[in-house]
Amino acid sequence: MIAVFGLILLTGCGRADLSALRPQGPAAETSYGLMKLSITIMVIVLLIVFSIAAFVMIRFRRKPGQSEIPEQVEGSIKLEILWTVIPLILVVVLAVPTVKAVFAAGNDHWNDKNAIKVKVTGHQYWWEFEYPDYGITTAQDLVIPKGKDIAFELKTADVIHSFWVPSLSGKLDTNPAGTINRFSFSAPNEGVYRGKCAELCGPSHGLMEFKVKSVSEEAFQKWVDGMKKPAAVLLEDPALAKTFKDQCLKCHAVGDQGISVGPNLTGIGSREAIAGILINDDSGVEGASVEENLKTWLHDPKSVKPNNLMPSPKDLGLTDEEIDGIAHYLANYKLN
Amino acid sequence: MAQAAPVLNHSKPLKHGHNVKRHTGLMDWITTVDHKKIAILYLWAGGLFFGIGGLEAILIRIQLIKPMNTFLNAQLFNELITMHGTTMIFLGVMPIIFALMNAVIPLQIGARDVAFPFLNALGFWTFLFGGLLLNLSWVMGGAPDAGWTAYAPLSTSTYSTTHGVDFYTIGLQIAGLGTLIGGINFLATIITMRAPGMSYMRMPMFAWTTFITSAIILFAFPAITVGLVLLTFDRILGANFFEVGAGGNPVLWQHIFWIFGHPEVYILILPAFGIISEIIPTFSRKRLFGYSSMVFATILIAFLGFMVWAHHMFTTGLGPVANALFSVSTMLIAVPTGIKIFNWLFTMWGGQVRFTTPNLFAAGFIPTFTMGGVTGVMLASAPADFQFHDTYFVVAHFHYVIVGGLVLGLFGGLHYWWPKMFGRMLSEKLGKWTFWTFILGFHMTFFVQHFLGLMGMQRRVFTYLPNQQFDLLNLISTIGAGLMGVGTIIFLTNVFLTSRKPVGALDDPWEDGRTLEWSIPSPPPEYNFKQTPLVRGIDALWKEKTAGNKGMTPAEPVGSIHMPSATALPFVMSVGIFIAGLGFMFSRDDFGNAFMSFIFNNYIVTAIGLLITFGSMVLRSVFDDHGWHIEPEELEEG
């Protein structure tokens, strides 16, 4: 046990962009505060129980030759009251801040003029983020201005998912119409935070990740403007452009073209990951380059995310060269 | 009133009895209504499913041993986690609980059998056939894959297209029938069949927890029965209870499931509390400290257990009022649970504690279960639960409670009552090996999972990315799971070796037995008590021992003993339900074979199954069987 505990201390408390133990925003701070309070109370309880247990198990072992009958104690009302009242007090100590925080978390900022509204839709197995005030829709990377309250409205397009960014906030389920949820959080610092789906939603549940990018106010505005701009030249090769338009844009959108059945691809080259799970990292430590990831994905989407709904481009009749060409185009389709 | 028959042997009908129906071999097991034999049936069947669930767990842990592992594919992984949870809870630990209840409760309350021996057999066979049906899914097109909680819409036919979830709904429905029957039977048994002098407040603690558990079963199982019917109708008959597009509401399923599901947790843990409350006094040579507060704590836990279901749904979005109320009600459960822990510790205080294998398990239970309890209180705080929910923290918590609590309790109980059930002592040496490997493996497996959850690993993921600091902890966890497997294998070895030894356990093999089951031979004769004992206080046998008596004072003269007849009807009835269930499940399938399609699509198979079941009921009702008697002369023969 001690060895195991030591190992855990060595590994630290997890990544700053992922761990609930290293909160990066007020909502996660609240949860963390309650965790610390409850862990403190519980460690005290455990120490008391463990000490009494160790004491009685050592002190009252039956000794060889011991044969007299121990006194048959019926009980003790004083002790019973003691270990009823003290736990009750501990429960109250934990319950009061809990109830306070529950009601604080119920404040969703949806009608707050200063808040940025985002409609989150869970799909098997990707995330759609719509900014109703700006008229833009994106996928997988949620871009937010730092320090601002972000008001979320959560729903699902299919099964129940759960929207979770551990370092910024606790999770909330995306339910079907009729039970739509609202909540809010904010990220005071710039940075990229990892988000996950936390409710079993099918085979690729474990791969349904997303990123939250907290950026400066100006960068956010620039990003919004970039998203609103019509898509640049699609692809230079007209034949490939036609293939892209006929095949890919039947489900996806870039800028003002195509439709949003699948994830919106506007500016996909500047995203943190492809399909939410293939992490873009030119250094090769966490993943591969954007283009490599796009190729991996487009050559066989089902092998990256089992049971996802995207048809394999090969099945749609695209050649390897066409796929690589589209990957190259998308990788360089960045918002500047 | 009985006249001595000139020759007494078991094959001859006795004077005023009906024919004595005795069978041997397999038929004996199929037709038995003896609670002691049904206990053994429950134990083997539960043990089999426990083994299957354990293998599933090992496969899950192998897949998670390293990031981006490809040992299992995503679909198979989801089937394994679903079946692991479902199998362990409904088919593994619950039947083993029923095994101990059946083996011990009638003996502890001084009864000759349960109130309804026929129902007892029926309960076992429906459980077994329900469990078999569920596990058939592995070879009949795929196991259920929507998690043991089967949340809609994932569990609806739109998103789970195989028959997997149908096996889940119908298999659990049939198995659940058995549980409900068992629960009602134990309620009736404990209310009506206690020996003279055994008032409620003189009942052994295990009898009390069985009583309360049965009451919880009576109120909780109807909820899952209804839920499963609704889901079955949605999937097979095209109803719309959970179909959003047609006005259904999937959150409704969550409520129904957890209104059953949370009390289910207490159905599992209360019997373990009872077992621990028997073992600790015996091996401390002291009466249970604070008996009456233990009884009231048990009742309070059961009562509160029905008030807290929505704490499984804090992240569903019920709003602050519901979340606050369910947070506080959940935290309150800590109070009666704490009372129990301290009473166990103070039972040992001032005693003479002997660390036999059963008591090792009990001693390991207390700190381990306490750890599961305190994380339970942490989970009760809704804003903190927004982080914990659906992560490995929760996985760690409920395994601490169910494995660290219940399974340790069951191991303790099995070692403790094994001589009473089988007449042979399990090897103490192997028992201690079982304990140390199992508990060490347990803490290795699950302690680290608390941290995995807090560090951002959600549950039910078939794999995870590298570089998230999850790798080492997952490796430790998998090694621990292997160690638990080793512990279980040592236990099985112990059982096998013990079964080859001759029967020879004493009536009171632990020497300090306190309750009635230790006043009769091991294993007991089929009528249990030649004379119903007179109970003169709590810990009835201990009281007689300290008064200097050799055994219990009988409450009646030796007389003929009325026994229930063996019958195959419960088995046949369960086969009928099994056939009907299978038939109903495939009623919408196209078999590509005119005959098969005809008999399934027209509900002919279902009708045949139901005919078998209801026909058996008619037989049972029309032909009275008053049982038979064992005469005093036979008793003297031994």
C-alpha cells in the first residue's frame, strides 16, 4: 500500500490541462475545494477507524492458554450517541458548502449579455459547437475568449453523451430534446484544455475527445472573423475540387459551402487534433503532423474510430492520390 | 399418533404420509426442495457465473494494461464491461448471498426449512435459467453492449441493433423473478418460523440483515421489472417509452433504473454486514456490541437507501434543488454505516480475537469497506461529483464497496459456514493464502483507480491515449487484478482438496459458536432439528454453554417430522419461462427458413413455453401433495 501510494505521489496529480486535481478555472476550483474538504474529513475518519482497528486487533489477540470468558458487554449508550453525533456534525460541515455550491452551479449565465453563448451538440462520436450570437459553427475545438463566462446549452443528436473538461469544470450530460441542459464556466488563462465524453455512447466512446482553446479577446475576435469568411479557393486542381465538393461537402461544410451534417471543417488545419483523437504535433511527441493525421483518418476512418458514421473515402471511389491531395489541402486550410 | 411400522426404510410409504419421493444423483438435485441442497445449488451456479464475470474482468484489465492497446476491439470491450457488471451483480454475488441465506437462515432461527420450499426451488431455477439465457448471448449474435445500466437511447433498437440488449432485458427479467421469489420466501420464513423464544430482538444479526434485505428486494425489484418490461416493449414491440422521436423520455429510464439500482446496492451489502456481525463476535468470544443499535442502523440504511437514487444522476441535469436534496440524503447514510463500523470494532475491544480465515476476512473487511464508505460520502457532494461522475473514481468506489465489502464478506462467510454446509473444514493454510493474495491484489487494482479518475480518465473507455500519466497506474491495476485471480484460484484449490477429505467436522467446529446452527450436526440432517430448540436469549447456544448445558433445551417432545416432497415442477416451470423468453426475443426475426420463421413469428415458441409453465402450475394446483413424515423411530436410527 505504502509503495503504491509512493508511486502515485511520484506521478504527480496528472496533467494541468486534464486533471481535476489541477483546476484551471473557477468552476473546477469549486469542485476541487469540496474535494479537499471532503478528503480532509474522510482522512480523519479513516485515521480514527484504522487506529482503533489496529489497536483492538493487536491488543486483544487471544493469547495461548487464555480460556476465561471475556466480559459479555451489551453496548454503551454513551458511545452510540458519540458515534452518531460526531458523524452527523461532519455531515453538516460537508453539506453546507455542498448545498451552496450546488445552487451556485445552477446559475447558467445564458441570459447574461456579457457571456459568450455556445450550443454544444454531442454526436456519435464528435462534438459540434455553435455560437448563436456570431452565427458560426465549428467542431472538435471549442475556441473561447479567456476570462469570459461561457454559457453552454447542451443537447445530443443521438444518444446521451457527457460534456467534460476536467481542468475547467465538472461534467454535464447532453440529453435529447426536452431535457436540454444549461451551465457555464470560464477559463481565466490562455491555454488548450482536454475535454472528453464521459457517458458511454457506443464503441468509440473512449475516443470522443475534444479541446477547449482559451485565447485572448483579440485572438477570439480574429478567429470569429476568419470563421465567417467565405472559404478560399477550394482546391487548385479543378478535378479534385469537384470530387471534394461532390463527395466531402455532401456532409461537411467549409466556410459558406457545403452542409453541416458531419463536423464543420472550416479552418481544420489550425485545429489541435484530427477527429478529436489524432493529436496534431509536429514534434511527433504526442502525435503526428496535421497532414499525416488527416491521411491516417481519411484512408480508413473506421480503424481510427470504430463504428463512426463517416463513410470511408475509398468506398466513395476516391483514389489514394485524391485522398492525399484532400488531406494536403485540409492541412493547409488554416484560419489566419 | 404414529404406529411403529414393522420395517422402516426410506423407500416404503409411511403410515399417514404420501409416497416418500426420494431421488438420487442428478434427479435429486433437480427435484430437491431442501434449503440446504438449494443453498449448494446456488453456490455452484453463483460460483460459475462469478468465474465467468471474473474472466471478463481479467480480459478488460488486459486490454487496459497499456495505452492504445489492440487486444480487444471496441465493440467486444463494451460487451465485456456490460456483461461483467450484469453477471457479477445479478448472477454472481446475489446467488452466493442466497446460498448463504439458504444454508444458514433456517438453522439460525431454529426452523426445519423455509416457509415455501417449493418456491425456494422455483426461485433458484428461474435465476439459473435467466442467467443461462443472458450468457447465451455470447454465442447467439453478440452480448449486450449498453453498459449494465443500459441507458436509453443507447440501449434502444436504434443504437443497439443486435439482440444483445434483448438478452439483457429478458434474461434479467427471468433471473429477477427468482430473486423476488427468494426475497418473499425469506420474509415469510423469518416472520413465521422462528423457534419458540426467538423474538425479533433475539435474532442473530445475519437473520436481521437477511430480513431487511428481503424487504428491500420486495420493494426494489418491481421497479426494475417494470423498467425491463418497458424497454422490452420498446425494442421488440416497437413501443415508445424511451424513443425521443415519438415522445418518449430516456431520463425516465435512468430514474426507474436507479430507483431499483440504489436499493440494490444495499441488497448486496446488508447481508455482508450480517455475515461480519456473526464472524466477529464468534472469534472475539464476545457478544455483538450495541446489538439494538446495529438492528436500527440496518433498518435506517434500508430506509434511506430508497431516498437517494438520484445521486447517480447528478450530471443528468436535474437542477439544484434535486441535487442538493439528494446530496444531503446520501451523506446521511454515512451515519448508520459509521455506527456499524464502530460497533464491530468495539465488539473486538476486550475480547479474545482469534485470526482464523473467516476472521481475517472480517478484519480485512472493516478498513476496506470504510474506504469505500468514505469515497461514497465524497461522491455525495454533488459539485464534487460533477468531476467524479463516470470516471475511474466511481469505478474504484463501487468496487471498494462491492468487492472490498461484499466479496470479502462472502469469502469470510463461506469459510465460516463451509463446515456447516459440507461437514468439512476448509484448509486454514490455503484460506490464509487466499485472503492475503486477494486483498493485496484488490487494493492494487482499485486504490490507484481513484487517482486515474481524478486525473481525467473516464470509465467505460476501451482504450486511452498515451502521455496522460495513466499508463503506470493502469499497469499496476492490471497486475493487481491478476493477483485477485490467483487468490480465487487458491480458494478453488482449497475447495477441491477439501472435498476429497472425509466428512468429519464437529457440530461446533470453531468452538465458540454462539447461534443455533452450531448446536446441530455438520452437515445437518435433512430435518435440521430433531426437536425444535427453546431460545432463552440472544446468542442462544452461547447462553446455554455459559449456563453449563451441553446443548439446547428442546421446546417439544420427539415426534414425527413433516417434510415437503421433492418435485421437478420448479425446474420444468423455469424451462418453460426460458423457452418463452427465447421465443419472444426472436419473434420479429427473419430466419430465412419458412418453418423457423413460422413458429417464431407467430409466437408459437412463446406459447409452448408459457404452456409448459402454466401447465405445471395447474398440475401443482390440482394434485395436492401434502408431503411426508419422518417418524421418531427413524430419527433414533440417525
